[in-house]
Amino acid sequence: MIEIAEADCAHSTIVSVNNSLFCNGILKFGTEAQKQKYVRAIAEGKEIGAFALTEPQSGSDATAMRCKAARQADGSYVINGKKSWITSGPVAKYIILFAITDPAKGAKGITAFMVDTTKPGFHRGKTEPKLGIRASATCEIEFQDYVATADEVVGQEGEGFKIAMGVLDAGRIGIASQAVGLAKAAYKAAVAYVKERKSFGQPIGSFQMIQAKIADMKCRLDAAEILTLRAAWAKAQADLNGGRFSTEASVAKLTASEAAMYITHQALQIHGGMGYSKEMPLERYFRDAKITEIYEGTSEIQRLVIARNETGLR
Ligand SMILES: Cc1cc2nc3c(=O)[nH]c(=O)nc-3n(C[C@H](O)[C@H](O)[C@H](O)COP(=O)(O)OP(=O)(O)OC[C@H]3O[C@@H](n4cnc5c(N)ncnc54)[C@H](O)[C@@H]3O)c2cc1C
């Protein structure tokens, strides 16, 4: 993810949702038949997967969702509702969807389903016009009497919220990696530019104010990368021995996304007018960085997760 995001942040968004939010959920909670059908098609590069949790009125508070799945006598479910901001929604063949099966049970009344976008009752809505990661397609989707069979339920009925949160913990390490890769690209461009660009007869890198920027960028970049690798290590340990890595994942995502914002901003500034030009990639790095502070849990939600885990208070 770090390497891919260094080359193109939008592309790394597609990879992250596909591999992490979609495939990881099925690998962890799906049946063998689901793994063979969905993960195989995606791992072979034949199809693209998406993840549908957010709705127009519910983002950070996913339990406020309204999309409903009503169980029928034959064990199938009829799904009605809308989801918004779905990465790869315009192109995905399969989507892991979260819908309410029992409104009385709150978070425990949410269930995960595999959706095939070629089946009747699935509709694509407006494409979201975005500030950055514009090569990643995002849209609303809608379900009108869409029928999911019993074998399209992922995990058990009522386990959807647990699946979504578990998958997002891992996904946050992917977004931290994305932020590190993007920050690296901006940092490397800045270091090259300060050696080559001259002002007042000297390379701009010889001015102390520019040197301070380079030093501050380097400290934040290294801190972000090391905390991201620590989170990946913590997840690997949890996969082997059990246990949680939610604090490490949130610390990495928060630190790396704020580092990416800072570093892309400073790198643009170092490039002066050329930083603002579309002839160079700096303005794109700057626009792309912002999303890392928003999706898979905003910075405020990461702070909330970290503080709750640390204090045990709600
Ligand atoms: C480009 C893009 C791609 C996305 N891709 C997907 C996808 O593939 N699948 C999917 O399901 N979703 C996706 N999302 C949705 C994304 O995860 C949400 O936008 C995000 O979780 C925030 O939710 P929200 O936009 O509803 O903001 P809100 O939850 O309405 O938050 C608004 C503001 O209030 C703050 N806030 C909310 N609650 C609290 C609190 N308790 N304490 C302090 N502050 C709080 C937030 O931090 C934020 O600053 C995507 C979003 C974008 C922009």
C-alpha cells in the first residue's frame, strides 16, 4: 500500500477497499463457498469488490443506518434502502453490504450480506464529485426489493456490526499506509526541489526556514511510517495469537493522515507557484491527502477510539 500510494493515491484507495474491506471480511467471516466464489474472482483480478456501510444520514454513527433486510419464510431476505459514498460502487461486481435485520436490537440487529450488482433490485445513483482521489470512482447505491439468499449472509445474522468494525480496524492500517506513501512522494519531491531551485543566488534548501520545513517533514514522515509498521505487526500478532490491535491501528491512521496533510501542504509551499500548478503533482498530493483524515473513521473518531481504549471510559 505504501508503494502503490506513493505512485497514485486514488489507485491505492481502490486496492485498499478491494483487498482489505471486501476480501478480508469474507476471508475472516465467510463460508468456504463464499471464499471460493468472491475472493477467488477478485484475487484473479476478474472483478472489483466494494464495501457499503455509510448512508446519507449515517457515517461515523453506523448504527443510525436505515437500510433494511427483511427475512422471508424461505430464509431469503428482501433488501430496501440507500448507501452513499461507495468506493468503486460504479464498477464493482460484488459488494459487502450492511443492513438492519432487527431494528429492536441496535448494533446487534445489523447483518452483512454479499450483493451481486448484476441482480435485479440493485441500482447505482449519482457519482460523488470529489476534491481528490478522483481516479477512484465513488457513487450512491440503492436497493429496491433486492433479494439476498440465505447463503449470501456473511457470518451470522446480527453479526454485521462486529464484522464491519473488525474489518475497519484492519482497513485503518491500509489508510495509514496510504497516507505514508503519499507523504513520501511529496517529501521526496520537496527534497529534490530545494536542491535544484535557486533564489537570491542560492539553492532554496540553504535557507534555514526551508531547512526547518524539511526537518519537520522528515520527523513526521518517519514517525508515521514506524507507527504504521507497528500497527501492521500488532495485527499480525493478533492474527496468530488472538488479541486486539485497534489502538495501534487508530494511532497509526491518525498520525499518518495528519502527517500526510502537513507534508503535502509544506511540499506544495516549497514549490511556490509551481506547487499550485497542475503541471506538477504537488497540488494533487495536497488534495488527495485530505481524504485520509475522513474515511474509515474521521480523525475525531480515531481520537475517540484511542481515548476509550486507553481509559476504559465511554
Ligand atoms: C471519498 C470517500 C470514499 C468513501 N468510501 C466509502 C466506502 O467505500 N464505503 C462506505 O461505507 N463509506 C465510505 N465513505 C464514507 C466515510 O467513511 C464517511 O464519510 C466517514 O466515516 C464520515 O462519516 P460522515 O461523512 O457521515 O460524517 P459525520 O459522521 O456526519 O461527521 C461529521 C463531522 O462530525 C464529527 N463527529 C461525528 N461524530 C463525532 C463524535 N462522536 N465525536 C466527535 N466528532 C464527531 C466527524 O469527525 C466529522 O468531522 C467514503 C467517504 C469518502 C469521502
